[in-house]
Amino acid sequence: MVSAEQNNDNVVRGVPFGRNFGRCPGCGSRSIVPIIYGYPTVETVLQAHRDELHLGGCYVTGDDPQFRCRGCGTNW
């Protein structure tokens, strides 16, 4: 699971850029974004508005989906 708190050279507030997320299990699309959990920062809200990530909410259960398909909306 990707946390909104992580930060390193290839990750901007939890979003791993340049990574291949594979294909959607629902429709086969490669148009996939990571789902970010935790209280969003201004930066992550702006990224969500640009459809670079999906905000998954503040509550983390430990069994939350990590990716969302831009095409069909499937989460996994």
C-alpha cells in the first residue's frame, strides 16, 4: 500500500512516477493510477485533479486496493 507520507527520489508524496502498473484486471487497460491513502496534502489533491492518482481516503484497513483503472474504475 502506498502512503501519502512516503517521500524519496522516485516518489512524490506517495506517487511512484515512471512505474509500470501493469494492466487492469477488469478491462485490460494500461491507464492505471496508484490509490493514495491518508490525509491528502495540497500536492496530492492537485495530482488527483490531474488524474495522476486516486485518493483512497483517510482510513486504512490494511486490505485496501493499491491501483485504480482510469478506463473502467476497477480498484485492485
